Amino acid sequence: MYDKELLKGNTETLLLALLNDEPMYGYQIVKEMDRRSSGYFQFREGTLYPALHRLEKSGMIRGVWTPSEHGQQRRYYSLTEAGSKFLAAKSREWQTFSAAVNLVMQPVR
């Protein structure tokens, strides 16, 4: 398992990465996160919806209520232009950071 603080600092970026591919509703996001992380990240409602609300409030995503094939409404979330730009910047930052961590973690030869 992982330190919860690691996820806490990256939850929004992970959500933006998922929504970069296609609009999704809450349960779909949970399932896709589980699938892409091979079960490593298991989002709960108490983590997911507050993060989605923060992202929506900050203008990174937008939510739209859409009727499903079964008649109930689902709120689909999609990236805004601001969210796309933020994700690109965070992706560059993560690549640089993880490369540096990997260099330090390698044994000295």
C-alpha cells in the first residue's frame, strides 16, 4: 500500500489525467482509476466528490447533468481549457520530479 499523503497531493492531477481522455461520471471515474492503476488507487466517494467539486470550483473541469439510458441523471465531468493547461504543466513537473527521484534512488556504482 502507499502513503495516503502521496495520493492526497496528487488526487486532482490524477483526476484531470483521466478526464483528459473523455468526459466521465463519478462511478466511471472510480472504475477507470482502479483499472488504470491495476487496483493501486481505489477512490472512495469521500475522496472523489470533494476533489471534483474543488476542480469544478477552480474552473479546471465542468460538470453537466445528462440523462442515462436508464432515465436517471448522471453528472459528466470534462476538462476545460484551463484544466488542460494545468494538466500539461503538472505532467511536465511530474516527469522532471520523478526522473530526479529515480536518479537519487539508484545505487551508486
